[in-house]
Amino acid sequence: MMKDEKQELQAQHGSDDQPDGNGETNDQQMDLLRYEQELWEQGYILIAGLDEVGRGCLLGDVVAAAVILPRGLVIPSVYDSKKLSAKKREELYELIMEQALAVGVGRVDAATIDRVNIKQASRLAMKLALESLEMEPDYLLIDAEKVDSPIRQLSVIHGDALSQSIAAASIIAKVTRDRLCLEWDLAYPEYGIAAHKGYGTKAHRAAILENGACPLHRKSFLSNIMAEQQLLF
């Protein structure tokens, strides 16, 4: 893999070369509970963090997660999933699943993304994740979005780096989608999905030019690439 493409992949969905995030101080970890602490003090107990992954991909589902953690729980190293190595995300995924009060996941496929647009599809995935929780939260902390729900909510810019609940949701969503990518790679090995996770890398674009789009591709994202294919062939 060329150096510039490796850097592109790291920026989009993290890498095995990322640090494991074990160097946080206690103060930094507690800062990730600042939003939650304020809400707990106001009487909200079940606080759900929500985030999505796959928004910028050319292929596959957009995946969202909702996570409710116990009051006061601190999980070391939980942070924005893009800043963690794949190994660390997997470890934290298992830890979050063990310690969370509830976890919900929502998926919206490429056909729906093409029909309603990616922004609405991302919101729908979050709504599905919320609805799949086994208990209803009192309050929602959402990474830079809003969800169609009567539950009180707050949109937090860069929330996966500022709230432990949102960061936990980002990890669940990321690991879930990465595992789906491995399944998709088996079905369509000619696209190299396991490596690029559906993002628009040079290798992925070249594979589309060579093979055309597969059923997992978001046709509304491919207009420029398909125009290039028509010029070549």
C-alpha cells in the first residue's frame, strides 16, 4: 500500500498503527464524563450516547449505536473510535458490551441511502439503534446530530472526543461495521473491502472502474467515478 493511501485510510477509519489510548490521565477520563455528570446532577439517570460510522463510504450500510452506561462508570481508554487501533477497539467493544446497561445497533443499507440521502439515513440508523435498546433512556447525547425522538437530547460537536457515552457508541458502531466489512469482502473479494472498509481510496476507486458497481455500492455516491468509467470504456 502506498504511503499516501495508508494515511488516507488512517484519517478515515483508524489503523492498527494508532496508539492504544492507554496514556490518558484520570482528569482526562473524568473530562469525558462532564456532560453526563451535569445530567446526572439534574436527575437524569439513563443517559444514552449515540454515534454513527460509515457516513462517507462509497459502499455498505451506515451503522449507528446507542449505549447506556451505569452512572459513574469510567472505562479507561474509551475515546473517539478513529483514534484507537483496531485491536484496542475490539477489546473495548467487549468491555462495553459487558458493562453497559443497554446497547442498541441500527443499520441502513445502500439502497435506502440512495433513496433518502446519507444525512437522513444516518438519522434513521440512530433512531433504529435507539429503538433497539432494551430500556428507554432519560436523555440522549448525540454526536453532532439530532434524532427523531421525544426524548430530550443534546447534539455535541466532536462528541466522540468529549463524552464517554458517545465515544462508547462510536466504538460499538465502528467494530460492528468493520465486522460487516469482512463479510462483504467474502461476498465481493474483487473490491478489497476488508482493507478500505468501503471508503473511497485509490484502490477502491480503481476496483470500481475495473469491475463496475456491486449491489453494496451507494449509486448516488458514484456519479463521478462512473462518468470516468464511461470515458475510459
